[in-house]
Amino acid sequence: MAKERLLASIDIGNHAIRTAIGIMEPDKKHPTVIGVGVVPSHGLRKGQVIDVEETINAISLSLEEAERMSGEPVHHVFVGIGGSHIESIEAKGVIATQGDEITQADVERVLETAQAISIPQNKQVLKIIPKYFTIDAQRGVRYPVGMIGKKLEVEAHILSGLHAAVKNIEKCVHEAGVDIDDVIPNSLAASEAVLSKRQKELGVVAIDIGHGGTSIAVYEEGSLVYTSVLPVGGEHVTNDIAIGLRTSLDLAERLKVEYGNCDLEEIAPGDDINLKELNEHETETISRKYLCQIVEARYYEILMMVKAELKKIRRDGMLPAGAVFTGGGAKIPGLIDVSKGVLNLPCSIGFPSESTGVVEKVDDPAFATALGLLVWGSRLETRQYGFGLGVKNMGGIKNAFGKAKGFLTKLLP
């Protein structure tokens, strides 16, 4: 009989390190969260380590907090990383099959040819995710093993990151006392937590507004078709407030969280904020509308950048399942109404509610990446490449393919 598995994840962000521990039971589709840890992050900037000791300490504290809550020790984790150094490209591979019937070895070889692309020496491949396979002239094949054909092609989505940035994060995790099962870009992890199979089939964009940047992932017909990382996030909103109101970053962050709103129509005339109530050293009273004008301007910029990315791939206003926002920056009031007007799409906030458990705080967009990493891990042993197999090195692909077919039946319509 299948046994329950202990899973753990670490979302290494610019603003916070979030650890989640879950149990995957044989009869469940999603992990049950039994422990979380959240610690402020001061050792990263733009997704890259700038202070090794600070980052190691934050990871260790986050792990300890989650272990204490769950009562379970953690020895290995799935790690989520972000930053504008994460890039994606499209790639194709083609081979002649070794027999009439396509085998797992054929699939491995065609993925190897797709991965044999020219990337800068300072980059490393993080994930290669097939969009679909073509057998002879038949396009759109998701699971080619066992089918008849002489020529096998694949169109794939390859995500890469700066080699040094990835290795420094891996070093910090190892120094914190745990091994790494896999490293996954935040855009993929967050999508696992907040998007349904139906949304991915119809066409949807997941927009993860983090502290240091915003990542997007576009899905159509069940497959990932585009990813991008934008270098603007919640941190920039806070900086704008601090500059505009001539106040500290700490106070600016509180103002954003407690009084910020993207929709100026929701702000009543004469609604003022007494700063002394937030900080005894402040004496001013400010207009809440002025504060929200600052917030709205930066969020509008983020939305216009997202719109530009969708225009690049001719999906502007063309995704039936719309836009799903997640990440800590998605919690700002008024975001959905403003987004609908800018993106011309149905818009909603994505909550990682499928990963249930005793920990109420995880039903929060800020936890989407951490919980998505658990979901990724829960499916790793049966991960089907059409669903998004991550390949760190091709030598490890064989076992995953051997267990894929049963999971595929759960994914296809």
C-alpha cells in the first residue's frame, strides 16, 4: 500500500522566507499543511543573495518555526526562486524514432535535443516543459509513448536562471541544514497552487505580484506557453510612498498595507490619515486619496507591463479564463476592478485553498508559492511531462517517465 509522504518547501523571497510542511496521503489529491514558518528576509535583492549569513539565518529560523508547529523534522525541501534573472525561451527538438512504436527512450532523446540550445555561459537550465509533441504530421500529442510513428518532435518551454544566483541560493539552503529535492521558478509554483485544470485548458494568466518583482505564467490547452518576470513589485510601491510622503520605509509599508487602495473611486473625500497614530514621532496628517494616487500609479504601471507581455504573444484580452492574481502584492484593495479595465479580462484573486490543513494562515495569496511547491512535490513521482516535468539533468528523467501514465489519465479531459 502507498504510504503518506512528508513534504516541505521554502519560498525564498526578497521580503520574507516562507516554509511550509505538508503530508501527502495516498487517497488525497492535495497535501495537508501541518506547519508553516514566516521570517523577514533581508539577505536578498531582486531574487539574488546579497548577504549569505543573513539568508542562511532566515532560512533556518523559518524551518525551525515550521518544524515546531508541525512536530516533524525536515531533511529535504523543494525550493522556489524568483527574480528578473529568470528567463524563458521556446525550443524545438526532433528525432527519428528507433522503432515503429515510440518509447520512453525516444522521449528522453527528443527532450535532450530541445535542451541542446545555446544559452549564455552564466546561465543554467532550470526547467524544460514540453508544450506538446508531434508524431509524423500529428500535432498536439500529450503522451507519445506507445504510439506509432517514425518522427518525433517536441515544442518546449525552457526556463533558465543565472548560474551564480541559483548556486548561491542552493548554498544557503544546504548551509541551513537541509537537502534540496528540486528548484522551481516561482511562476510555476504559484500556478500549481491557484490555477485549476479547467482554467489552464481554457487559457489563463497567473500574475504573482511579489515584493521585488512580478512574474507571469500563461497557460493554454493545459500547457504552459509563456513566462516572464517583470522587475517591479510591492517594494516599488512602498518606495514610491516613502518618497512621495517623505517618510520612512517602515511607515510607508504600513500605510500601503493598512490604507492603500488601487481604486481611487473607493476613497471618500476628506478621508485623512493621522500619521501620529502609526508612529509617535510623526505629526502630519495626510490625504488618503493622495496616498492611494501613489499606489494606483505604480500598480497601473505593473498592469500595463503585464498587458505588454500579453500583446507580445497575441493574448491581450484573449484568455477566456482571465487573469488570476496571487502573491503578497495581490492583497491590495481595488486591484481587481482596476485590472479588469486595464487587461480587458476577467480577473480574480487566487487563493491556495486546495492545500487544506490545520494552519489557517495559508489561505493567503502570499503563501501561493510555498504551497504550490508542496503540490509540485506531491506530484513529482508521477509527474507527466505534458503536465510540466522539470528536468534538472536528463539522467533523472527515466524514473519519472516510468510512473507517468497513470497520472496522465487524471489530467486529460
